[in-house]
Amino acid sequence: MITMSYTNIPFTNIGFKELPMEAGDGYANTDIPQVRVDYTELSHLQKGKDASHKHIKSDFAVIDCEMNGNMGDLIIWGVTIYKVRGDKTPTRTGMKPRLDKDGNHMKQGERWLFDDDPTKHPFTYCEEHKDLKRKKKATAEKCPNCVRDKKNLKNYGKFVMQSENRKLYRVQAWGYPHQMGFLWNLLDKWGIEKVYSHWLFADFTALMTAQFGDNFMQHFCQQPEEGQAPYGNILFRGSGVLQSSLDIAPFINAYQREVLGNKNYTWGKNAYVHKTKKWEWTEKNEIKWIDSIALFNSPLAKVGEMCGFAKGKTPEKFCNGKFTDEELFKSITNEDVEYMIQDCDVVFHGINFLWDVLKNHLNYHSTELPLTVGTLGVLMIAMHHINEVYPAELAKWEADKKAYGQKPSKLFRRKPNSWNVEANFPDNKPELKVLDDMYRGLDVFKGGRTQVFNDNEARKPMFGIDANQMYCSVQNDEDNKFPDPFNMKPVKDISQCEWLMNDLNQIGAINCHWKRPASHSIGVCATRTEEGSLDWNMTEETQWVTTVEYKLMLDEGYDVEIMIDEDITSVGYGMCAILAPALPYNPHILTKQWYELRNKFKAAGNHAQQVLKVLTSSSAFGKYVEQNQSELFMTEADFYSMDDCDEYTFSPVGSLDDNSGQWGVAKQNQMQRSGKTIVSMGSFITAYARKDLYLAAKAVGFDNVYYCDTDSLKHSNAEYGNYKDLRILDDATTAKIPTKSYSGGTIPILGVGLGQWKVEQQYDYWHSMKPKQYKYHATWDEDKGNCDSWELRIKGVSVNKTFEEETGLEANVNKQALNEWKKAKPITGTFSFPTVVSLKVGMRKQNRPAPKKPKNMVKKDGNPTQSALKWEQKFTEWKSRPKAGDWKITTKEV
């Protein structure tokens, strides 16, 4: 018999008590999954000014699966549900309970009795307070013009169930693949609508494959007239699953009818439909199944380190794929189950740690977490802009309009009837979005600079310097100005362009012909190659650039001439520039506050600094240039029935099980800008970053630079790298460091503040062949100190997996052997390593039809025909085709 013996796992700030649990037998003996329930009091989380934000308000569950191999067949599933429950007490708006002599709430029959209570009547707010975003009773009570009014009761006479004496319940359960019905029923029983998994792609694929088989994606084909798939829609992020809206009602119905014997059971409830604004009966029970990786941008082990709740070590038998499914079913132990459940608890603690930091340190006001940390960051920046930055700037303008100048623009606004935000482009000026999109269409917007300047081996002292949060740094440099996206105008005349730039200090994008001085070995601007990559080696070109690069080229002695671009199809006329006044304020000041708070946490050893690190790096500019491309899973017949099918391209993936046709992916032909997109802003942020990188390379000495990436330089100048800890330098040493201009002042180039560069590593060997392809030997590292560390990095190659494939050793365990292997491994050659087959690729390969068998398989002499030999080879390849989640060996020549 297998039981889940309860171990009192310590919870940070939340101590659970053990309650009785049900326990069943093992896989071979019973169909009863195993579950245990415990809880903790939540008195410290009650509402009020002293309430803590240690626990996220909404209830959720965490699902984890163990598979045969990295993503093989499902062996066991585990779930932990976190649910707040309390005693329900009836209340009526504007009234107080009628109490008996013992202080108990009186009833008459089944009806609760209440008396009028003027102290609980809702407020009618005065002119001064009626527009408050968050109406506070405390503010109204102090105001003589805000009055309580019984006539304004909206819910008079209706009950409101209030929760008291709340408890946080933790429900933990696990089972085998044939017991999944219990999982869905358990989620429904506890009223869970949100579920997290760390690496949702793996867990979703494992559970749905066990539920439907390898061709499960056909059940998620959307129907155009409803926009909904039978079992819910899937939102992809790259090759992985970001979220699934999974309808679990059919699974619950099957469980109730087949396992519990409720033959006529059909799940259903009354639900409020926002489109119709009515309560309607529904038989859909959708859960939002979300990938928690997108919230942390970290593996689960790092999340455990961050929140102080360590992840366990994965049992070896689930990793190596050496056992059959049946062998693994029979080998499951209590330790295996506790490991899986502990992984669920790590996700729980990670989410609550994130929530605690957001609420108690970062003034986050929403009651929910978004899907990704990038969305979280831009949402906080936008709300800070709406609530604090813009009102403050507007007040300055109203106080002295002449001194302030043009009225400040508001970058973001709330979406109507939504908690979300969007860029504040005026609805009556669609041409502004056209001009903003031209920053992308004219190739003004470019990403970070990555370049090899010297591809020779360097066997001498070398230094790696890294900008302190590059994008955050350039956003908060007071010398940097950003264009007002809502006052952009096309410029058709060169003389007008020069006047707007020189006399009115307008900024934006310019079309120019430039020629680099012969004395400059490193260029300022990049051109786009036919393959789409950036080329920084051109010495002369005509192209669109930002005014950041235009002015830098003038400062560097380039020959620059403004040109009219006659071939702009998006507007139908020629122009030489798109210019706008500079914003009179810094719209990104919140990122500076995050950076300073992160340094404070880092110095104190507070793991909250990891949250700030992810926020400042993930939300600094990416959302400004975000584009979306719709992907719909549907049948071929449904695709051609769509009114706008010409805007999509259909790629068949597989055949429907009933042989009624094919299903596949309909991919939108054109990328679409998101609601928060401001391409001009993103273009200037990356342009300032490239400028900062260029000026750092110039200071170090162009001839000393071997390699650069978006925010780092590898060079041989000891004056800019021969320091081991910039945090403890004395004043005399600091005074020797060369300086740079930043925010209207002068600061040392090297340091730990914004605008400065830190010494990340020191080397005695460096060799870079191509962008993102290099090898080095570090003798000192900012995190490790003095070290003997070889590193080999090649874009598109998993170096650690190549090591494991060649040696049979596990990289995370045999670190010394890995270091020696990297030392001996050439930077070029053949690299073979396993990769995971994505969901869409795996589905396509699994549904590929078998090769057609030739008619003549045997010659007259009894030997196989040439056609038969080719067919056998193709058939063998077809039989071994990988499915989603399988490992496949990828070989690359570099």
C-alpha cells in the first residue's frame, strides 16, 4: 500500500495544521486517488489598515506532472489547491443586524432581521471628491460636504454574504493517468478557476495526451462562428504554451457518470456574461491554466532560492527514460510524491513572494497578476504615469504655462471598462499610429548592437564590462529626450526639417546619406542585410535613422546630408523626416526607483532584489515595440468558411480522427501592433543604448575592443577593467577612473550606479568568431571572485547538452569535468545535442501519413526492389518520428 505520510512542510509566515487525510492503495489495487487537507488561520490577513499582503487574494491551484523521461508519457500527476474560506454572515447595505439579548443575529422563520443604520449609508460625494479614482470613506467622513444618503442605496434590501474567521486551506492530491477525472472534479469542488504550472507546455501536453492521445490538438480547433474550441483555446508564446482556457466540464461529467455512478449528471451553473450583461445558464467550466515561468523568467530552482523554499532534487528514474511506464508505475514511493507536491509548493511560495514584494514595496494596486512579467512591468509604469507622473506635470503646466511651454501629453490611458491600459493615441487622429508604425516600416527601430571587432585569439589580460541596466540607465539620463508620439508630423521640406531640429529642438526620425570618416574603425549606424541581420561595417549608406544617431554622426565628423525619401507607399508622398517636440518630462522615472530599491535590497541580502532585477530588465522597453500575430487552430473546412481567411495562411497539421478532413494552424499574415505599442519611444530607447555602447567603446579605444553585445564590451584596456569590486573603492582610486557625462553632470565611467559600467569578469583568454559565438577563460568573476572558469557559448547550440551527449555525464553534477571539456572543445566544428520537439512541430510529424508502399516489393530473383529498399528506409523514419515533447538529436556545424 502506498500512502502519503504527512510531513509538516514549513511555510514562510503561514503555518499549516494537519487535518485527517484520505489515503488509497497503489496503482495496481485501487482507483481512489490520494488527498490530504490542512489549513492555517488567516486572522493576520483580514481587511483593514493593518492587513498584510503576504497572500495573494485570488484562490488558485498548482499542477505538476512527472513523466517517463523529460517529456515522455505521464506517470503521476500532483496538484495543490490554495483556497481561502471563511464563515459566511449575512449583511445588508445601510443596515445593522437585529440582535437578541444574547447578542445573536435574530431570525423570523428563514429571514434575517435588520435595523436601519445611518452610519452605514453610502456617501454622496461632493464636487471636490466625486472624481477620486479610489473613493475612500475616511476622506468623505472628514469632509463636511460629503454626506451619507439613504436614498442612494443601490443594494437596499439585498443580502451580501461577508466572510469572517477566514482560513487558507491547502488541498494536496496525486494520482495516476487513469485517475485524472478526480483531478478535474477536485478543482471544481473547491471552486478553482486559475491554475499555474511551471513550464505549462510539458504538463499540458502530458495531461492532454493521456486524456485524448497523441492527436489531442484537434480537440482545441476553434470554430469561427463562436471563436471558441470545444475544449477551450490555447495561447502560445513562441513554441510553448502561455495559457490555456480549458473547459473541464466534459471531464467532470465523465468522472461523475463513469466513476461515481451519477448516470444523468451534467455540470452546469448560472454565470454572469459580460457581453450580454445577464446571468445565463452555462455548461462550460473553464479554468485559466497559466505558465508561471512567464512571471519569473527563471527555472523553478531559482524561484525556490528567491522565496526561500528550496526545490527538491528530481528523482533520477524520471529523467533518464530507461524504464517502461509499467515499471515506473510500480516503483512510485512516498518520496517521489512528496518531491512532486513540494514543486507545487515552490510555485505557491514564489507567487506569494512576488505578490508580497509588489504590494508592500512597489505599490501595486491590482488584485490580479498578469500573464507575464513584461506586462506586469509596463502596467505598473503606465499606472504610475496615469496616477502620479502626468497629474504632477499637468499641475506644473497649469501653474505657469508660459514657463512650462507646450501642454504635456499623457502617454497612457485606462481602457474603457477595464483594469488594463493602452497607449493614449487619439481615436480621431489615426495618422499618428501610421507615423509611429513608420519607425518600424522605415527600419528606424533597431535592436541592440552585437559585433565582433577582432576575431583573433587573445591570450592576454582581457576585461568584460557591463552596463548597469542599460535600458533603465538611458531611460533615466536627463540628457536624453524622448519624442512626443501624439504630436508627430511628417516633414517634406529639408529646410523646414533643419529649422525644426535646430531652432525648435524637435526630435524624431530622419532620412539621410552618411559617410564614415576613414579614421573610425567602428561605425555609429547599422544597415540591414538581405538576411535581416544588422551590418555595422558599412562606411557609406542612405537610410532612415533617429535624431540620436544623426546628431552623434555630426559630432563624430561624419559627412551627413538630409535626403527626401520619395518612395514611401504607406503615406503616398515623399518626406525627409518625422519630427515631434520632446516630452518635457521623464516618462520612465519609476524604473529608476526600481533600480535604486534593488540596490538597497541587494546590499541587505534581501531576495526581493531578484523581482526588481526581472522587472527592470523585462519591462524597460520591450512592450513599446511589441507586435502580435494571431494563430488559430481550426479545421481546414472552418478556415475557408472564415470571412477574412485571405488575411491568414493555413498550414495543415493532421487528420481528424473521423477522417472528415484536416486540422491545422491558421497564422495571420501581418503582425499587429499591441495596445501599448509606441514604436517611436522604443526606437529612441535602443538608439540611446547603442550610443552609450559606442561612446564606451570610444573611451576604451576602438583598437582595444574585441567584442560587444547589447550592453557589454570585451576589451584589453586595463584602465577600464582592472578593478575587482567597484562597491568598495576608496575616493583616491575612484578619482583615477576616467569620467563621462550623465544626467547633466560628470560621473566615473566605472561604478555601480545608473549610467556607469561595472567590471563583470576578467580573462586571460578570449576568442570570438561571430556574434553570440565565443569562448573565454575567466580568472575573476563579480559573483564568484577569483576563479578558473572556462565558458563556451554558441547561438543555437546547447553546450551543456552537447557535453552530456558526448560524455554521458550530467552537466549540473560534473562541473569540473564540464569545465575541462569546455577548455578542450574548439569554438568551431560539429555540435550534436538533444532538443525538445515543440507542440506544433510534434503534432505535424505525428500526423504525417505513412509512405505509400510500392506495388513491386520483390524482384524475380527474390531480392527486394530498389523501390522497396527506399520505402523501408522511409517507413522506418516514419515509425520513429518524434511526438511533441520528445527529445531529438540536433546537429549543427558552426
